[in-house]
Amino acid sequence: MLKVKENRSIYMNKLKTLIAQYPEITFNFNNEMPNGLSGLCVGSEIYINNNLNQTIAEKYVTVSEEIAHFEKGIGNIIRQETITERQQEFQARKIGCLRIVTIDALILCYEKGIQTPWDIAEELEVTTACVIDAFEYIRMTKGVSFYHKNYLVHFLTDTHINIQKF
């Protein structure tokens, strides 16, 4: 049984699947959170702000990021006043994003003829910002061009990718 508290049902299978992978976490979807705070992890409870996360894609991305906070055991970094706190937030965002926008998922999109961040976001049911961030994170760790399985992945620009099977 999923421990999810929300004012309306979850419609997206990917979001449900992600939540189901973490039975030790209680997920609270509500409208009673401070403005500007899209999500919050407090111990084993994750709060998602429905006012800022109105689409399923926004909820999916935010839930993934907050799970990363849970996994990393990061304390209260809401204000992000120090470099360490900003680095921890960046790390959680990166982990959360790359959990749902994988290199394999990008290859599948490319094989379907889906190449732009906007179309990839629609296909993967995530936000465009998450796709663009994933491009950035992948480039930071793998470089502009790299091999993955039987593919050459090449970032043409910040927002366009080329993948070739070899």
C-alpha cells in the first residue's frame, strides 16, 4: 500500500511507479506550503507543493529531487546560505534529474525521431527544464561526445543532441 497523502489522485504511472519504489517514505501533496518552495524532505516525509507543481511532469521531477534529498540524508538547506548548502541542493537536483532522464531514455527518444528538449520532455513526461538540466549534467560528467553501449552520443548545442548507432 502506498503511503501518499494528497488532495487529488495521482494520474501518472511513472510518478506512481517512482513513489512505489520508496515505501519507507510518506508523500504529501498539498497546497499549504510556503510560496517558492516546490518540495521539502523532512525525515521520511516528502511534501510536494501543488501550487508550484501543477502538472504531473512538475510533480514527477520534484518528487525525484526530494527522494535524492532523502537518500543523501541532507539536512535543512531551504535557505541555501552557504556554498555547501548550494552544492548539496545542486547534487540532489542532479541525482533527481538523472534518475528520470537517463542516457538510455535519450537514446530511445532519438530512435523514435525525438530530438529536441521540448519533445523529449513530452515523451518522458518530465519538464523541459529537467531535460536541459540532464543534458548539462551528462555533458559535465561524460563530455560533449561519448560512447554509450553501441551509440555515439554528441551534444551539438546546449539544447540539441545527436545520437548515432554503430
